[in-house]
Amino acid sequence: MAFKETAELKGFNRTFSVSPEARPYTLRDNGFTDTKSGNFIYKRALDSTHKQGLVLKVTVDKDLKGLKISTVNEKGLTAVDISKLDNNSMVVEKVNFIFDGFVDRNVLNEK
């Protein structure tokens, strides 16, 4: 999956882009870590009753222009559509809370 200027999480009607005010230290202060290729990744386990576990992944490229957002199983191999899970209200609330925080702290802009 290539980096794009805007990204949305499958099953959500919210679209995001990297804030022009975002800097590497802004990302690190908000839980992102550096990857070997120089990009920044945020991984957060989402407590759920899903049999394989769920992880929210937000990746920002090293130029702070491109973005990837996904939810995957614990091993990171299979994409999971949160909106199609049973009893997903808690997971949806957590994801929205995380993205609201990113918008408030000028990490992401909502389109």
C-alpha cells in the first residue's frame, strides 16, 4: 500500500491528511516511532472481542506528506474492517478518540 496525501480508515467516513504543522518531534510526542526506512508509525492495540486481536496502524512518510491508515490483526497480516464487526461500538469510539487527539494536536488534518 503506497503513501497517499489523504487516507481514510476502511468503514469510517473520515478522511485525513498530514498537518502542515506536523514535525518529527510532534509525531514522536504523540506516540509515533521511527522505522528503519525513516518513516513514522503509530501502532495501538484495540481491545476487542475479535478472535485475532486488532491493531490500529497509522504510518506517515519521512517527508511528512504521505499517509497510510489501517486496522489489522495482531500479526499485521490481514486488514480488518471494524464497521463489520459485531459489538464494535467500543472499538469505533476508541479509534475516533485517537484521531480526534491527532487532529487537536496538529498531527493530522481532517478533510
